[in-house]
Amino acid sequence: MEVEQFLHEALNGSKPYHNRALQDIVNNLGQRLGFAIEYGSYQGTTTNIGNDGLWISNAGEGGEDINLLVETKKSTLCGVMARTAANTSVEILEASNARRRTSAIEQTG
């Protein structure tokens, strides 16, 4: 099955596992683009900052390493406000000891 078929099924499904599958597919695409992936939890808790994935680049010699904090949503109804995403990205970086520039992105299906 091709990635496009997986995406179609995840985006059109209504079960909770479809949401988790979409998160995994998006992180897999990041890995295919050359990022190292720290998979996030499927749901945050009071003691764990929720995120869908942290993509870590390794630009190599002369390049600038960056991180992408990824949030994947099927609907714009549950969108993350920019300020919340920025605050979350700082907290996650502090928790992971990442020392690279980070951008927070939200992917809506």
C-alpha cells in the first residue's frame, strides 16, 4: 500500500486509531525527508507535554541544524494557537535538552 493510500484512509477514518495513524504517517514522512524523529505521545497528560513529533535535522558541515515540533490535526476546529505552540516548543526543547533552533508547525489534514 502506498503512502497516499494510508493518508487517505487515516484522513477519512473516524476511529481514534485513524488519528494516531495520521500522526505516525506524518512523522514517517519527516523521516523520509532526512529528519531524525522523536515520536510524540498520542495524547498529553498532566505530567507529559503532548506533541505529535519532534523532527531533528542534522544539516552537517556548514549547515544550520533545526528542529521542527509537529502537531498533526484532521480538523481546524482543534487548532493550536501560535502562542501556545511556541510555549510548548520551548518546554519540549528544555525537557529534551535540544540545543538547536526550533520551529513549531501544525499540519491540518
